[in-house]
Amino acid sequence: MKFSELIAQLGDLVLDSRLDTTQGDPEICGVAAIDDAMTASLSYVESAKFAPQIATTQASALILPQDEGIQARANERAIPWLSTREPRLAFARAIALFYKPFHPESEIHPSATVDPEAEIGEGVYIGPHVTVGAGVKIGNRACLHANTVIYPDVEIGDRVILHANCTIHERTHIGADCVIHSGVVIGGEGFGFVATANGWIKMEQSGCTILEDGVEVGSNSTIDRPAVGETRIGRQTKIDNLVQIGHGCQIGENCAIAAQVGLAGGVRVGDRVILAGQVGVSNQVRIGDGAIASAKSGIHSDIAPGEIVSGYPAINNKLWLKAVAIYNRLPEIYRSLKDVQRQLGKNSNN
């Protein structure tokens, strides 16, 4: 589309723009990172950190922040631009204008096995070698890619996408507009065993797992069901690849959980919480609304709402930064301590 058309498509996100139509209205054929962009590409600059790349980019148009200095750099090269308070959001919307994820037409593949008791909505795609158990309910325009297995009594909402090789265990409920990526296991048995004098006794996991509307789960992640009750993931929460969510966890709305996070059983996470990569959370811990844990934090006790924590064990982020600064100086501090000890020893001999 023409750049002017793209500006119109982005609507209220656009605060200002520079397009000299006397020099032509560039045609935009796709989107790219600013250092990879070629002619007919749209790119974006999120902050002053990336502004120097404007001098060398081949992009035909840019999305810029409300920063006159950055905009002046684009003007120097006569690159058309639009400005917005949220360049990253505007770029995400632009990508959606040019890229449409693969979504097959409605059909039930001949190799799929669908139980006669299953209820299938309108416009559903069920791919090769999919298995759908008894009592399953699948909403309208859902998409089940190849080799997915749906155990009995599962409910899948409208427009849900299950990518290849997913396994959805019995009594799981998946709300509308969820996306479950390849290799995910939802509703598998939680890690429940009782220690006895004669070894471990299995505690049957009779509960269920619930994903509310708009949840996304990355590849090869697992969400376990509990012995009793439910494991619940709140609406619009986004879970990265290789995440383990233990039995009985309750995750709030609009959370972001990055790769390799592990939550032990019974963890309670509030709304809008961010857990960065490889965060580990112990049994029964409570994490308040809006809290943030930086990468590799080990959380063994409750975190207050809005608190930012780091380290292992996790402590307040500001304190952790001070501790890290001191840690990096330990060799110097050690040498100073030895010098003081030698001086004190010399003085005591005198």
C-alpha cells in the first residue's frame, strides 16, 4: 500500500507525519528491522538509542517517536515518517497489515479420529491425525493442527488455535481466542506423591485446568492439573516457550511469563505481573499485582504488589543492584582488608 494509506490505516495512533507528495508517495510492500530494511520497507525507531541507524537505513518510510531530534535525522535524508507515542505498538499494527498467519480452510481431515459424541462448531479445521475424544466441545472457527490429541470432556472456545502436536488432557477448558503453540501439554497430571515408609504413593490428580479468553502459550510449555480444584490462567496472559506451571497455580490477567520460568504448585500470581526468563517460584508463594521479577530470580517468599525483585534469593531490585556493585568490587575490598590487617598487625608489634 502507499505510505499515505498506511497512515490512514493506523488511525488514532498517528500524531504527526511528514510526507512530501511532490516527491512521491512511497509504496510500502513490507516491514523490516531498521538495519535490514530495503527499498519499499517500513521500519521504526523506538528511542534515541536507535536514532543513529537512520543515517544508513534503506527503509522507504519510518515510524518515529515524538522526538524532534529523531525526526530531524529522518528529514535530513528525506525519509517520510509518521510519529506516535508508541512506536513499537504502531509497528506491531503495521506488521498485521502485511502478514496474515496461516489458517487453513474448514475441514475434518480423513485421517483424523473424532468421537461421535464430540460437538464440533462451525468453520472448524481438524488436521491430519488429530484425535478428539468423547464429550469434547469445540467452538466455532477453531483450528486443530496435525497430531493434536484432545482427551475426553475438554471444552475449546471459539477461534482457538492449537498448533501441531499439542496434548490437551481431560476436563481442560480453553476460552475463546487462545493460541496454543506446538508441543504444549495442558492439563497433564501435577507432580503429586505422598512419602511413606515404603516409598512414594501417587496422589491422583482429579482437578482441572482452565485457560481464560485470549491466553497464549508458547511451544513445549506445560500447565498441570491439581489433585483437587483447578489450575487457572487469567485472560490475556501470555506465556513463553518452555514454561512449567505447576498444579493448582492461579495466574491473573494480562501477565507476561518469559521462557524457562518454573512455578511450583499452588503459586498465586496477581494481575499484570512480569516474570522474566528462568525465574523460579517456590510452593504456595503469593505475587502481588504489577510485580516484576528480573531474569533468574529465585522467589521463596511472597512479593508485594508493584515490587520489583532480583537475585537468588530474590530481594528488592534496588538493594540487589547495590549488592551486585559491591560484589564486583570484592577483590579490591579483600585487598584493602588485607592491607588494613597487615597495618594493624605491624602497629600491635610496635
